[in-house]
Amino acid sequence: MLSNSLIELDRAHLVHPVASYRGHERAGVRVLASAKGAAVTDASGHRLVDGFAGLWCVNAGYGQESLIAAATRQLQELPYATGYFGLGSEPAIRLAAELAERAPGDLNHVYFTLGGSDAVDSTIRFIRYYWNARGEPQRDQFISIEQGYHGSSAVGAGLTALPVFHAGFGLPFAWQHKIPSHDVYRNPAGPDAAAIIAASLDALESKIAEVGGPERVAAFYAEPIQGSGGVLVPPPGWMKAMRERCRSHGILFVADEVITGFGRTGPLFACTDEDIVPDLMTTAKGLTSGYVPMGAVFLSDAVYDTIADGAGAAAVGHGQTYSAHPVSAAVGLAALRLYEGGLLENGVRAGARLMAGLRALADHPLVGHVRGRGMLAAIELVTDKERKTPLPAEAEPSRRIFDRAWDNGLVIRAFGNGVMGYAPPLCCTDDDIDAILERTARTLDQTLDDPDVRRALR
């Protein structure tokens, strides 16, 4: 009765993110009731391995007592402190300092947000202020990458390059531009890394020229791995080449590490994989392991000093009520201790096991491509490996694959084009990873038996 009551209350009142509202009303909610380690349990008692860490965010796993204790203690001592009026709290100050110490290069200044979307939105405001302060207000054009994701705020969603975030919203804005993705599997330049990098550099140069030259471009945004676009991993050297080309034109380079930060690809920050120092960097998700909301914008010394000097005695008019929230900051500090106390190393080991197991599925009739880095991976399904033909739309790959995996005791991300996405907690044991792999194989076999898929096979 409790479950049925919750389903009806949800249907009547709760608006879900990125959902077909009518479709959700028909299907009804799946109520999650508890979680521990890498597993979640729904209201009916069905236990699943969470192969997606909530929404790429529960990096430390569920039920970590140190995170719970940090939040509880801070709630008792100081549940809220504003950052306005020159006020602050010890957890927020210490977290900013510890993050700056660990961040690449001179990213020494940290502005806290509530999550990834408003972190991206904050970068847009900081960047516009920066160029105005430099006396170059004409630098008002922003470039990002097709299949990239940079949040769903009113402005940041225009930098996102996924159609569902634009349709019906009047996005993107005229000053938001895209270049083709580095997608290794489907790149017109072929799979060669040097060719893909050259094609991306050429595309960036063409876009810069199209919008009026380098003196018009404010910033370029890139994810170290494109998450919501289907876990698209660039070839080695791609990120560094794009960063250096932006530097040569005086264009600010923004690394969006909302998904990849805090051990998701191995190190604390994925930028360090290629020794990248961006001008600004966004994080969220793993910052608090999803236990409480928090995001962060890292600003380089040059960006921060330009804004600060430009403002002088005037206030920089950007802020939020819950910026630098002490409870979130306390959890962030505790999460750092967990990551550096063994979770990062465990994530590397578990990620190697995950990638090896997924690659072992490459001979399955439906598997076209396996890709990933660390605990961030994907399998792209096709009905014709030579032609790379996606699963047919009538097979409803997003819904059916998710449902089958769920019934098999596995939570994954099922993308609409037939890509299966993985981002398990870093705490995963060998048994957890093996369960993910076994249940993935079972889901693939069931999908292979789908009549819609069978008819499309070549």
C-alpha cells in the first residue's frame, strides 16, 4: 500500500527531470528505498548493483559513515552560513583551500555552486565580466562541442549540444556555437588519433573565422570525456591540442569536469591525464559524492585577478544563497579524505576490471564499440558492425534496455541510440564488477532476442 500510494502521489505531483511527463505518468515511478556500498534496493525489495552511481555522482558509494557523520556534526554546529557580507564558515574556507591545493596549475580560486548546471552558468558570467574588465566586450561568442553536455540551466543548456535540451526552449542562443565531436567510433576522419585531432583543430579554426575571428571569441568548452553524449572518449592528445590552440588565440579554455572529477577516470581530476591547466574548470557530482548538493568553479589566477581588479571597490554581482554551504562543504572535505584514503586506488583497480570485462563482450553480435577510461565506460550497440547501424527506433532501446537491466538487477544509463553507459561507485568490489558484467551480458542476449532487433540484424 505504501508503494502504491507513493506511485500515485508521484504521478500527481512530482515533476521529474528530463522525462516525458505523460510517459512517466503512464509508467509510474520506481521508488528507491535504501542503498549500501554499490547496491540500491527499491521499495519492493528488489536489489540492484548501481552501475551508474546515481547520476554519475555517488563516487564514494552509499552508506559511507564518515560522510554521514560530517553532515550530522555540521548540522548540529552550524547548519547554515552565508557567504554574503564578508561572512563565511570554516568548512567552506578549508574546502576551497584543499581543492585549490589539488587542482591543476594555478586554479587557486574556487566559487561554490549548488551543482554542475549553475557552475557552468557561473562560468559564463565570470567570462563575460573578465572580457569587459579587459576592455574587450566584443569577445562575446562561445564555442562548445556537438554531443557535449554543459547542464540544463537557461543559458548553459545552449552550450549543451543535445537536441532534447534545446527543443521548445528557444536554444541555443545566437552567440553559442558548436564544432563536431571527436567521436572516435563515428568520426568522418576515421579512427586515427592524429587525423581526429587535426580535424577538430580545423573545425575550431573554421568556427573562429565564421564568428569574426579570435577577437570575437570569449571561450571554448570541453569535457575531458563527453558524458551525456554517450561517453565519448577523445584520442590521446586531443584535449591538450585544443587547449593549446585556444591559448594561441587568447581564447579562454573551460574544462567541464562535472562528471569526470573526483576519481571517475582515475585521478582526482581528469585534466591531469594530459597535464592540462584550463583557465576555468567546473566540478560537482563527486565533489560530495552526491550526498548533498554542491558544485564548484575553479578560476585561474589570471582570470580571478582580472575580475577583481576590474571591479575594484565595487561588488562583483554574482552569488547564490547556498553558495559555500557549510554542510555541503563539510561533506566535501570528508569525501576528499575517502578518495585519498584508498578509494582512488580502488577505483583504478575496479575500472581496469570493468574495462577488461566490457571489452571481452566485443564479439557479441550487437556490440559495435567498447570505450571508456577508469570507472566511466560505454558499449555502443549496432545491428550491423560493418556499417555501424544503430538499433532501430522501433526497438525503443532507451526504455527496453534500461528495463531489462533493471529486471536483471543492474542500473545503467541507456541512451536513446542504443549506447549502454556505466559509471559505478569507486568502492566497487570484484564481485560488484563481475555482477555488472554478467548482468550486462544477460541484457545483451535478451536484446538480441528482441523481434525488432532481430529483423534489423545484418
